[in-house]
Amino acid sequence: MQNLGACVLLLLAAGTAGAQVHYYKDGRPWKQRADRGPDAVVDGWYYNLGITGIRVELVEEAPKYLVVRHVFDGSPADGKVVVGDWLIGVAGVRFQTEHTNGYGMDKFGPYGPILEFANALERSQRKGSKGLLEIELLRDEKPRSVQLDVGTKYGAFSKDFPRRCDKCELIIEELCDYLVEHQRDDGSWGSPPQDTFAPLALMSNDVGQYRDAIEKNVRFHAKTTKAKDSSWLINWRYMAAAIVLSEYYLATGEDWVVPELDEIYRFLKSTQYTDMSQIDPKSKRERPQDMPKNATRAHGGWGHNPGFEGYGPIAMLTGQGALAFALMQRCGIDVSKKRHEYAYDFLARGTGKNGYLWYADEVAGHDNWADMGRTGASGIAHALSPYPPSRYRKRAELHAKVIGDNPDSFPDTHGSPIMGMGYAAMAAWVEPKTSFRKLMDANKWWFVLAQCGDGTFYYQPNRDNAGYGADSRVAASAVTAFILSIPKGMLHVTGKPFR
């Protein structure tokens, strides 16, 4: 680290270290690389500072500062900020707060230099401003100030963004075009999170303009799913297919989709864990500590693979399964109400009194909370339940409330943060004026800083690395386009009424 010792001594005079930042002794996440795409030129997984072109590392020894690790050629920072600079302030003000970027109820959130930088960058882009951002930095142990021209092309987010927001509309348009451009020849975008949120984002906008890309992805889902399948880590892919094909059929009424949905339903019905005879013998040998002690434990859920293997069914997939059954039933598929309620019962067993859904079918604690992706999946599944009892709607509202009341873990979800963000936003939209508003306001910083100079969105460092490395832009761009499109209400998962 360039001039680390001298810089740390100088910096510590202004603030004491001690806040937990989100990295590990083995070098994660900073050592991870993207092996292709626009971020392959960056030597690690660092925080993106929006359209400035700067990537930074958080340093425990200097928790009020940011260390520059990359500057993109041709960006506003090119030639003005260099690798090894220490960012110590923005907009004429020194950073005021230490990092709290860690994992846990007392550590979630961007508080510190990350948030302060995001707020200043957003202000500098307002219409009527000059688009100039002043940055305070240390270079060769000497303070200096540089001014970046970030422009006003995008402007600032509206007060109730993404509603009535010109900036959001421009971002959505650019991201949808980017997704079409980067769709693979087979119709996919590379993994279940992308193959869920990219087509849903396109369907949320100009369906006519994006019809070919949407149909190409729908055909991909249809072609790669069947009633019997022995592939590995398979349930994620089938959940994505069920949800996308259902929304497509409900929008178009194309008859050919129904038999494809029926195949997917038969597969998901067969992979749902409902009987101890489905326990994989290999799991009994290798993970005896995770075996169900009775017939009710893990009952009704889905795990990574059919039945019970490894550590068994999990809430994130079970929430998606309940949602898939709800949508497929609306498409005319003869969904077993008993099986569907098994899934809802699994989710209820894992939900605390505050509405937070833990990893599986156990309660983490009635006042505890953490990453909200699985809570979101359960929330939208309950909101779209085809059954009349009010308990489904009440559960959806409870899930939405805990997401809105605890929004700081939004971009830091176990497994796939991109998937977690999408489902948390869906469930928060059940209560648009409260929970969704709180979620978006608390995470405006993410939308400001994740945007790159070319208009794409970047997968910021977080607890897990699922999705970073092979692709750092498509996944984040897909979920951003989807989330910003939610108020349009073009999909049933975003509020479109069923006929």
C-alpha cells in the first residue's frame, strides 16, 4: 500500500480507527477480480464512486478515508486523481464519520465516507448546478484539492424516485438497451438472477421495443426446462423460469406457454421436500447434523436440489417456489393447494414476530434482522396468494414493514445480493408509501455510486461474491432497471391486478 505507514500516522491524527469495515484477513473482497468485461482492467473488487471513474478500498487503519485503487481512462477523474491517493473529503468538507460497512444489525449501511461522497456527488449533478465536484485528497502526504466535471446529464433523483423521476427514466432506457445488447445467443443473460430480472425489467417497459429480446429469453427458459431433470443446483433455474414464463403468459396469453409451465410445475412439485424418504443418503453420511429430526422439519421447502440434500430446504428458494405456484395457478395450471400451503407453512415457521424471515424454517429472533432477500421473496409470494384468508395479506404487509423499517442491509444479501435486492424491493412495494419509500431513500447512495461512466451499474462489494468475477455489470444493471421500473406496475409482481 503506497506510503501506508506515513499516511496512517497523519490520518490517525484526525480520527481513531476501530470501526469494522467489510473485508477479511485473507484479502476478500479486495483481491477478487472480474475476468472479463469492463472491470477486467481493475486489479480488485473495490467500491465504485459513481460516474467519477474512481474505485476505492476501505482501510481499517484509516476509517474516515478512502484509498484510490483504480481510475478509468477517459473518466472525469482521469488525470486528476491517481492510484494511491487518499480521499479525505468532498465538496470542501472533510469526511466526518468512520466506516460502518460490515455485516450485522449494528454494521449494515454505507455510513461514513461512502455515504458522504454519494450525497455530494448527487448534489453536484442537479439540474441548474455546474456539474462540478470538488475532492479533497492526500498525495505524497500533502493535502490538495481537485475539481471533477461530472456534468448534469443525469441530474438528481426526484424526491419520490423512482416515481416522477427524469433521471430514472434515462437510466432505465440506457440499461434496457444495454441488456438487449448483452443478451447471449441462447437468449439468456448468464445465471438465474439475470434471467429473472433482465426479462422482467424489459417487460416492465416498452414491450414492443424489446419484444424480440423478451421472447428470446422466454424461449430459452422453455427450452432448458422439463418435467424431469437431474442437473445440479437446479431449483434456482426452475424458479426463474416459472416466474418469467408466468408473467409472459399473463401479459400475452400465448397458448404455447401453458404446456411449458405445466412441465415446470411438475418438476417443482417433484423437487419440493415433503417426505423423509426424499433425504439424500449422501447427506446422511456427510451432514448428519443437518438431518431433519422429524417429519415436520424442513417440510414443504425447496433447497438447491430436489428433495433434501446437503443442509436442506432454504427460505429464499421456498419463497420463490410459493411465488411461482401463485403465478402458475393464475395461468391456469392445476397447482395443488396442499403443496402450496406446505410452502407457506415453511415460510411461516421461519418468520419472527417482526416479519423477518431467517435462513430456513427456524426463527432467528423476534427482534433480529439482517439481509432481506428471503423476506422479500416470502412477502411477494404472500401478497399474490390466490387464496382468500386475510392472513396471507397480513403476512405480506408484515414482511414489507420489516424491510422498510430496516433498509440498510438492502445491497448486502446472503448468496446473491442482486437477487435479494430484487425480491426485497418487490415486497416493499406492497406498502409503496411507507416501506418502499424508506427502502429507496435509505439506499439512494447505492444507486448514485453503482452507476458507472458508461451508464451501466456495478456490483459493489458485499458479504458474498455470487455474481462478481464472471460478470460485474449485467447482473447489477438488470436488477437496477427492474427496481426503478417497479412503480410502472406493468407486472403482477409489481402490482398489476389479475383479471
